[in-house]
Amino acid sequence: MKLTVLGIGSATPVLDRNPTAHLLTTEHESILIDCGEGTQYQILKYKLKPSKIRYIFISHLHGDHYLGLIGLVSSMNLGRRTDDLHIFGPRGLAEILTLQFQCSNTFLHFKIHFHENDTEKAQQIWQTDLLTIESIPLSHRIPCCGFLFREKPQKRKIIKELLPQGLSIEQLKGLKEGNDICDIEGKVLYKNDALTKPADTPRSYAFCSDTIYKPDIVEQISGVDWLYHEATYLHNLVKQAHERYHTTALEAAQIAQQAGVKTLLLGHFSSRYGSLQEFQTEAQQVFGNVVLAEEGKTYEIKSTKTTNAG
Amino acid sequence: MKLTVLGIGSATPVLDRNPTAHLLTTEHESILIDCGEGTQYQILKYKLKPSKIRYIFISHLHGDHYLGLIGLVSSMNLGRRTDDLHIFGPRGLAEILTLQFQCSNTFLHFKIHFHENDTEKAQQIWQTDLLTIESIPLSHRIPCCGFLFREKPQKRKIIKELLPQGLSIEQLKGLKEGNDICDIEGKVLYKNDALTKPADTPRSYAFCSDTIYKPDIVEQISGVDWLYHEATYLHNLVKQAHERYHTTALEAAQIAQQAGVKTLLLGHFSSRYGSLQEFQTEAQQVFGNVVLAEEGKTYEIKSTKTTNAG
């Protein structure tokens, strides 16, 4: 599970700082989260593959979070994409895209499935073979939600070199489920944990942008591996942050600390800041493991421990 | 009168090649012509002033010609613009922008005047203090027009060092209009051309993108100083060009030659071409003064001769 950051900026444009877009990739699929203006050029720049994107999640309809979407989807069409695309966003997004396709007389070679987010509910909104996705209600100036991506629990892993010969497919499946190998009378021949090891802990990524400091998200995102949280301002501008329904670096760190996440990723920096180092320093006052998002950088979201899943 | 090219690409995105946008500046005003995705970042990159843009002309609603508009206008609003903005575009543009403003709950601090282009008529659609603007009907896959910007004729210029003392304001105004200085009985004291020189010839710029080869625009753009004409393909792909309602470099040069323009500026190059030199070589087979548009470059549109205006 890897996360590539494509934009760290906020609403006011800054040269060499793109608006929000994150690309989450697993073994089988790519998921784009937010898609500010110019995201398709960032995808080109960092040699990523738009054809692999099957899901796009849009947090809210401020321009710095979705204005690149119509261009990206149009380019997918020019690139002769035929795979279905699922787009999740607030009410209004489907109408905007549909109107733009009408005006440009665009006929898509692939099907778009629009899914309207209920931005007020924390609920599972989708699942893929590998992941579940939940909406995280946020509090911003317009309807907005974050997204929580969790790997589904995986089965136990067979240790091939320890396997006795002659096991049936059913017995191998049973091992992955945690069963012992027994003879026909039910006597245990091989204990499960002699032939298997626990699955990796499911990894998780929570994306929270944009929002005022909102501690009631803590329960839902408790213990996630990586938390991306917006940090538009430093804390000396907390009043301005709250007026604009944004969060400070210190507050984002408080959320991370309360939720007991493993790593906090900060982004959505206001255009007023040139150097960003102070965001890390400030956040580290209350939470140790703080990463400042960098454009084009790919972060590996690792399992932090193993469990006896299954 | 200066023209800054902000994008030379076409629909399929290419790294380091932006979609169409031209900025035409006169002494008093800036005019943006088309506004592909990322135009506001090009404006930042080349240190241009979005606050000076009073007019935006959109040729048609293919994404590579207008998707940057909503972001640019939103950023003008964040920048606390208060000056009115005039946007000219085909039917649908106002609806798209209005819907996007609604969804983002944006309240503008300035007034936008939307003007719907009749893309089928060659007619004057606006005038400023210095310019008249005409629509140029083009033939593309969706409604599309170009724009012809002409300076208004200026008055004769007084040669200050030759002026006799004691002339009244009315006499000076008369000189600019081409009148002689006479005494009260009507006897000529000073011939006009002894005290004045002709005005500069009004300059003109024609912007033609996107279109299939369309020789019936020749009459309207006859003799313009600079003609920008799209040249999406080289002529060995003329069949493909026509299927997509585009023009080849050779055809653009034929238009320039037939219209007797002074300079031909080529752009809107297909993503299939890396090097662009061949576009110039091909066009120069039929027209001498060919310029390949370069992003960030500013071209001065000069008066080519003086007339006895007035």
C-alpha cells in the first residue's frame, strides 16, 4: 500500500505547489483522492498510470480539490480507456461533469459510476477485493468528508517449506483459515501454527481534508497507520484557521495523538508560507511521528505488527 | 500591443506543454483569449498580472480551451478583485461557471458580465476605448469562433517642437483631427501636415483556434498584422486533421498567404510531435513569415506602416 502525494497546496495558487491530490495504490488498483487543477499533469510528471485508476474520491467541491477531474477524465477518454471508473463525491459533482461533457459533445468510451457521498455520516461507502472505504464526516464551509481506507483482514500465510506433501486443496484452504490438519477421525496431525504464520495486520490510511479542528473524528480513525490531516495554518493563526474552517499544525497533531495513529502526514499549506519546516516543529510538540507531504514523493504504508488473524 | 503565449498544446496533455491561452495587452488593458487547464499557474510563472485582465474570450468548450477559467476566476476572487470582468464564450459557459460557483458556495466580490458568442456570425461583439473585437466563425466539432482584435484609428500626432505658441485647446484638438490653423477670416496660417504627423496604423490580431481549413475566413482577416492559426498536424496527416476538424501547418500558411497577413503564429500542436521545427519548415513553403508559438514568450505586434488617418 503506497501513497503518492501530488499536491500540497491550498486554495490560493502558488507556483510549484499543486492543489490537493493523493494517489493510493495497492497491488491491484489505484485510487485517486481529490483532484485539484493540474493533477493530470502531476500524474504525467511523476510517470504514474492514469489507466490504473479505478476509483476517484472527492472530498468536497472547493476548486482546489476537484477542478482537475474533468480534464483527467477527458484525457482518459482520449487515451481510449474502456474500464469502468467509479467517482465518489458530494452532491453536485455528477451534475457539473455531465454538463461539461454535454457542452464539449463528449461521448465516453467507458462507463462512469457516480456515487454521491453523504458527507454527514461515518459509514462504509464501498469495498473492493482488498479494501473497505468509509466516509469521515468533516466540518468545513461546504459539505465535506474524508475517507478511511482499510485493508480487509487477510488469511494466514502458509510457510511453504514446512508443508508436508500430499495435502488436498481443501486442507490448504483450511490452513489459511486457521484450521489444523486432522485425519478422518479428527485427530490432529499438524497444528495450524506449525505450518502457517499470521497474516500481516491490515493497513489503513485516513484522509482528512478540509476541516476545522474536529476531535469527534478521533474514534473513527483510532489507530490508523497513516493519517493525512490538513494543516493550512500554524497555530499563531488559529483564529483565522477557525474562521475559514481549517486546522492548524498543532491541532492536527492533537488529533493524531488522541487517535493514536502511527504516522501523521501534513499538507494543504496556505500560500502565505514559503518554508514549511515550522509545521513539523509545531506538530512535533504534541506528536512524534510527523511527515510533511512532498509533491511527487511516494510513502509506503507498512503493516506495523502481525496479528493472529483468522 | 503585446501578445504573450501561455499554452501551445492541444487536447491530449503533454508534460511542459500547456493547453491554449493567449494574453493580449495594450497600454490600458489585458485580454485573455482561451484559458486551458493550468493557465493561472502559467500567469504566475511568467509574472503576469491577473488583476489587469478585464476581458476573457473563450473560443469553444473543449476542455483544453476553457478548463482553467473557473480556477482563474476563483483565484481572482480570493485575491479580492473588485473590478468587473467580461467573459465572452459560447452557450453553456455561463451555466457551467454558475453551477460551479453554486456548488462551492462562492460569492464573488466583483461582477462578471457573461456575453454569449454567436459562433456563426462574423460581427463586432465588443469595443473598448482602444479596440474593436469581432467574432470569426470557425468550423470545428462543436460551436467555435475566433476573435479579431483591431485597434481603433488614432488621431494625428502633434509635433510639439514645431508648434507655434498661443494656440487654443480647440485649435490643438483640430490639429489632431487633421484641420489646418486658420485666422478668423479662414485664411490658413499653418497647414496641418506642417505641425502633425500621421497616426500609427491601427494594429490587429486575429486568433483562430480550433478549426478545419476554412478559406472563407480570409476576407475578414485580410491584412491583419498577426494571425494566430491552429496547426494541430503536419500535412502528411491532413486526412486525420480534417476528420478531427483541425488544420495542418501547410493549410494555416495558405490562409495566411491568401489573407496577406504580416506574421503567422502557429500553435495547438498535437501531442504526437516532440520537435516542432517541421511545422515552420512546412508552413514556410507557402508563407514567409512564420513564428512557432513558444510558451512564456511575448511578441510585440507592431504597426507596419503609417497612414493619413484623419
